[in-house]
Amino acid sequence: MDHSKPDIINGDQALEKLLAGNRRYIDSRQRHPNQTSRRRAEISNSQEPFAVILGCSDSRVPPEVIFDRGMGDLFIVRIAGHVMNDMILGSIEYAADHLHTPLIMVLGHSKCGCVTAAIQGVNGEGHVACLTEAIRPALLEAKDQPGDPVNNAARANANIVTEQLKRSKPVLSKLVSDGKLIVVPAFYDIDTGVVEILS
Ligand SMILES: [Zn+2]
């Protein structure tokens, strides 16, 4: 008997499942699903995550918490500034192609330190500049927008990375055009806990 088989058939339903979890989290009505030893046993030989999350490493944005999910639910890549590179793309392709995950969410967030560093032009001797450099196109995109420049750039980066993923050849673009995968940009507000879908 397979208790872990989710009743998910497409990306839209997966997205609704994520947003339902976020509403529970906002309202402090969490169910903490799939966090028991029984669940651990159910998924010991296979995984079938219903969503990929590409999000920021920021300690205030843990996907399983803000979406009220548990083990085997979310395939997560976290990197400061939710930027993209080939290794991250490879991880995402593995989930989309081999695990048949129907949804990728690119999740930016408010008050992002990495985006702030990019705006301030922080360099230094280490490798943080690699990240801030990757955010530069988002800074250009957001520079004339009214409102908070850090949050605007984080939103712009989520949109840019989403488009990169949708167009990525040969794997993801094919899954998208075949209707097997959707990629959505989103933005998490650290103060309210709300995840907003960007268009
Ligand atoms: Zn961040």
C-alpha cells in the first residue's frame, strides 16, 4: 500500500497545495504533515515531491515551515539571493525530469541581505561578489520602480530566474511546452508570512 502517493496531477494543484499550507502557517493553524516516523518509513525507498522550491538561504525563510509541509514533499535548492547557475539547474532538472515534479517555485523574499549587498556594491576578498554579480540584472530591471529597492530587486530576480528556468534547454523548456511543468515566481514577506505569487 502506498500512503505517500500524492493526489497531485498537475502544477496548478501543486501550487494550490503550497498556498494552502502557507495560509495555515499565517493563521497558526499548522498541521505539520508528513513529519512522523511513519512518513519516514513510507518514503524510504522513493520520493515524489510535489514542488521544487528555489529559494534564498536566509534563515528566516525555511520552505517546509512557511508552507507547512514535511518530509518527501518539497525538493529544495537554497542559495543566497535565489540566484541560478548550472549546478542548481542540474538539481532542479533532476526533480522535474526524474521525479516528475510538476511545479517549480522561485521564491524571493523581503529584506534580503544578499540583494541588499548587491545594491550596496559589497565586494570584499571572499566569494560573496559571485552572488551579488548574479543579482545585477535584477537591479537594472528594478532601478526605476517606485517603492523599496531591495524588495523590488528581489521580486525582479524571482521573475528573471523564472524566465531562465522556463527557457532552459533541453530539459525544462520541453517539460513546460509539453504541459508537464509550470514555473512560478513568488515573494515571501518576512513580516507577515504571506507568500505572494508574482505575475
Ligand atoms: Zn535572501
